Amino acid sequence: MYKSFPKGAAPLLYSLVMGLQGVIHKGRKLGQHPPQPLSPLSPERSLGQKWPFSPFNLCWPCAFISRWKRNDSFILPVQGSRYSLMGGNLHISNLNKEEDVGIYQCLASNSFGTIISREASLHVAYLENFKTQRRSPVRVREGQGVVLLCGPPPHSGELTFSWIFNAYPSFVIQDTRRFISQKTGNLYIAKVEPSDVGNYTCVVTNTVTKSSVQGPPTPLPKIEVQLPEVVPVAKSSTVKLECFALGNPVPTISWKRVDRAPFGRKVDVNKASGVLEIPYFQQEDSGMYECIAENSRGRNSVKGKLSFYAPPQLTEKPQDVQKTIDDTLEWECKANAKPKPSYRWLKNGDPLDHMEVNNGVLTISRLNLADVGMYQCVAENKHGRIFTNAELRVIAIAPDFSQNPLKAQTLARQGGDVLIECKPRMSPRGVISWRKGKEALRESHRYQVTFYAAAGSVFLLYLQCRISNLIEKKATTITSPAGHLDVTLGESIVLPCQVSHDPTLDLKFTWFFNEQVIHFGSQGAFFEKVGDIMIRNIQLSHAGKYTCAVQTKVDSVSIATDVVVRGPPDPPLDCQVNEMTETTASLSWRPGLDNHSPILSYTIQARTPFSLGWQTVTNVREILKGKELSATVTDLSPWVDYEFRVLATNSVGTGEPSKPSKKTRTKEMLPRVTPARVSGGGGGRSELVITWEVSVQIITCDSLSFTWLYVLYWCLVFNIRFYFILLEATKVRLNNNDSQIYKICLFF
């Protein structure tokens, strides 16, 4: 069967086939401590080979019983059969594809219990010969597209395909015009040329057995393969998308994601063969993909969806544990998977139906000896399952004081409470009684017995708890009063901690600053003196809560003192110029911290390019009180750049200045002083020299590169008419004693 396509046809998207690589799940060790079953692998073997399943990497103790299941049925090796057990390994001779293919599991048992391995699939690889020996010739017009079907024979195992042109070893080379699908084996020729005439033979190779078979020479049929709507892809596997189109001119193949997301760097697009390969497939790679075939005659496309899935991978495993009778066991088993996994538990290979299991957490309350055994958590979804195992031991122990012996002597404060612990190691929990001397103690308002476990255990064990001596001691008290202390920055103070105590007991003093232990010696400002603490040159950072704690073998007491340190105010904040005139500036600011002493007043300072540092300036109000947060500065010079800052003062002193305001220039203004000492005379013929002195104000402004113009008036003798001319001052910086000379030429 074949179909040809007319010469010059638009591209017909012919096949889009997806394949997965690296999806074979290999078995893993179930643990790293004995007893440790090793899950079998999932290989593919050739027919007739001898094949071992190795269930154990290490076994402890070495005496164990190994059993095997195939498809949930036990395998019973007998003399002369193809199945045999050697050290726990299952050996299968002369593999048979009908009888031996299936799901295998190993069950291992010893004196501690039974454990079952994860499932392993056995597939037998083979490749049969082609059944059809001859194929009818195919007639195709030049320029048409055609597909040659391979039709591989029955097989098991991954195949690779190639095509022989006429005779071996002349193989078809893939390019933009010819493509060999590694999923179907079909050969696609987009545009037939005269050089393509000949015999084509499909060669199929089994990658497991390494065997190859050749099909008969084949003509050029045409089929259409539609992409499945959804193709599941395993996490971290490699997926290949194949796309080829027939047409004349030869179509070009391109790929894109329907959601317009760009391809990552790992994605390989082979434009020549039309194959899109995505290695290490992850969640973000899932979605709709579109193959587009185009030539000058038209365009065609097909879409397919890749969905992400992941078999379970354990993130939390139960560990071997040893418990006492009546304890509670809680084992947590967690796994990552998509879709989310379900959990079940096995004990000695059998399901646990009566135990409490919640989202992988196994809880067993009131343990007893019957709960001893090997437990397994199974996490599974439709894409796979994983096993993990742990051993539970439940022990019974006679009462024993070796780990928690009673104190030979216990000191107690007179009139206080005392706790005497009696915590023997025993399983199950027993009955505890107390004696004082020879007198048995009963519970009362003065004696109370607290039990660490509930009564009613399986066994009742009686035990007497005794101590040799109970001595009363005088209570410890601090005689220094607690209180509140106000100090000024830079002072030195002493915080007392005087104690009344039993003279036979040693005292231990510990000081805390804001609930942090003070380490004397490493913190230079603090000094200890017989329980008291001295602080030299106290700073604002030393303000806070100081606690003196006194401890003896019997009791402990403490006292706290709040220390307030008063200092100059912090710098004002956000000093800025709101408005500027020729001679005034309006300022505003925000107050800083007053450091426990109210702000009494503010001082404003200014700086210009001509001043020597910061100078105090005058303002409308002679004194700026502490609650005033704005002011108007006066007596400024026009044409000058100013910066301002503010200082705050309280009863302790004046604090640091604020950050300077932004530079702001006063507005322009007419000169307030005229040039002095104007005179004239001298000069040559037809020439008059006029001189004058420049004022200080003019010198200052000229230093800022302003242009000043002078108006000069003159008249002839006995002539009432005045003449004037505008003169521009030089831009050279002038000292106070400099004079400016201009020459005026007169023409008669």
C-alpha cells in the first residue's frame, strides 16, 4: 500500500511520534544496615541465557530463609527445573519469553522478622525475522513526497532502524529531504528525485541482543500518524519528538511551545531531521508543543501535550528503634511523587490493617512484645512504588538505678519546696513507694508523689526509693532594694547587691544587662566588686535593666534596677530651606531624641563659600524654644549660596548638629553701595583716564562670576548735554585695595 503526493503540493505534516529514553526503573538497596534485602534489577535478557536475581547485599544474622514470587505466586524450585536458589539468589536457566516474563519479588526471613523487596519486572529481549519476503514496486512521480514503511517483526527490547539503498553497505543518509523515524522505522522522502530510484531495505537492530534482521525491498506507501493527545513523561527521562512533512518544495520543520515559553538551553532542536529532544525532563518542561511545516505553497501544524509524572522518591524514612513496653511508637514515611503517592505499611511482609496510619505516619500505642518485627512502608502511585524498612524491638527490663541513681544528699530551703526524683529504668512501668526512715510515706498536703507512667501495666514491680539525708538551710535574700536610678552622661555609678544567706553555703553572683549575661573583663565599662557592679564613664548605651542573680545549692534569688542615662539631645532631623529671599531664609526641621531631658532651645548656624567654617546667624526670634521647629534667618547677603544646620540644647548640654541643608542661593538685588573715589585726568592727546574704587559688596559678588555693569556719564565744558556709556567690569578677582581703570577716547 502506498500513496503519492502531487508535485508542488503544500507541506502535509506526516508523522509526529514521541519516544522516551532512560525510563527503565532499576532496583535499589532497601537500606544500609543489616538485614538488608537488595531489590533485583529490571534488565532484558536474551532467550536461553542463565539469569540470576541477587536479593541480598548483606545479611545479619547470616541464617535466613529466602523465597521468591512471580506475579504474586510463589516459585518452588525442584530438582531438574529451570529455577534454583543459591545463597538467596534466584537462577533461571534457558529463559522463556512466554513462561518467565513477569513481576518478581523476594521475601527474606530470619529470627527478627520478614521483609519483602520492591517489585522487579523481567522482560526477555528477542527479535524475529521479517515474514514478508517480497514487496510490490512503487511508482512515484518526480517531485512527489513518499513514505516507505518498515513494519518491524515481532520483538522485545529497544530497536534502532536504518535503510540500505540498493545494496550493503550503501545506507540512506538523513538530511532535510530524507528522514528515518527511530520509533516506527519508516523512511520519509519529502521530494523524490531521479537519483532516488532503486531498492530500499529496512534494517532492524535489537540494542539488547545486538542482533539485526533485514526486510525485503519495499516500495513507497504513505501513512498518517496522529500525535496522542497526552503523552506522560517520567521525571529526569529524555523525550524525543519526531516530525517530518512531505511536500514540494521540501518543507522546513520548526518547533514551538503553545504557551510561547522559550526553549531552555538543554533542549536540542535538529532542524535537518525535525527531531526535538528534551533531556532530564522536569515539571517546567510539561505543556503543549507544536510542530510546524512550511514551504512556499502553504503551512501545516500538529500539536501534542507532554505531561510530567514522577514515581515516588523517599524523603523521610523510618529508622530502627528499640522501645519499652507501654511506650508509643510513631514512624513517619514521606515521599515526593506526581501524582501524590499513597502509603501502606507491612509487618513481616503482611499488610497492617488494624494499626493507625495517617498520611504515611504509623502510630502504635501501648507497645507490647507481640509488636516486635520488621516493618515496611510502601509509597506508590500509578507510575511506581518504593519500599523502605525498619526494625522494631520491644524490651522488658527489671528495675535498675544504675543510669539514674538517687542523690546521697539533698539540700532544701527551710519553708520551701523540694523535689526528690526517683526514676529507675524499668519496663513495664512499676509501682513506686517511698519511706522516710522506717516510716512509709503517704500522700498528703505536704507529700505528693508524681508518676511518670500510667498504672495498670502488664507486670507490677515494687520498688522502694530512698535517700540518706535531707538537710534544711536558711533561705537566701537580697537586702539591697530594687529601684530606679537616674544618672548623667559621663558619670560613674555603683549598683549594689547585698545578700543575707546561710554561711555554710557558697554564693554565686551573676549580673544581667537587658536579660543578657555581663562578661566582666571583656566589656570594659563594667567592673565587679564583691557582688556589686561599677559602671565608669556611663554612656547612653548603658541605659536599661540591670539584674543581680544570686544562686546557692539550695535556692536562687534576683533583684532588678532600671538605669536611666540623661544626655544632650540627638541631632535634629531633616533640616531644609522652605523659602529664600534676597536677605532671609525660612527653615524647618524635626526634633531628635531628647535623651530623657527636654529640649530647651535650638541654635541655627550657616556656612558660605566666603565664611570661615560655620557661623551662628540671627533670626526673627532671638531665642528658639524647644517646641519651635521652624525659624526665619535674617541679615543674609544676596547672590550667595548658603548651607544651614540646627543644634538642640537641653539641661545637660548642646548635642551634635544636624546634617546640613541643601545649598540654596539668595535672590538677586540691586547694589546697595555706589563706587567710591571717582576721579579723572592725565592721559595722552585725545584721551581721558577715569578711575574709581570697587566696593566690598561688588568684590564679593564678582567672586561668584556675576557680570557687573557701570554707567559712566560725562559732558563737554560749557555744554549742558550729558553723554553716557555702559562699561562691563573685568572678571578678575579684586582685593579690597584694587581699583578699576578704564580709558575713554574723546573725539573733537
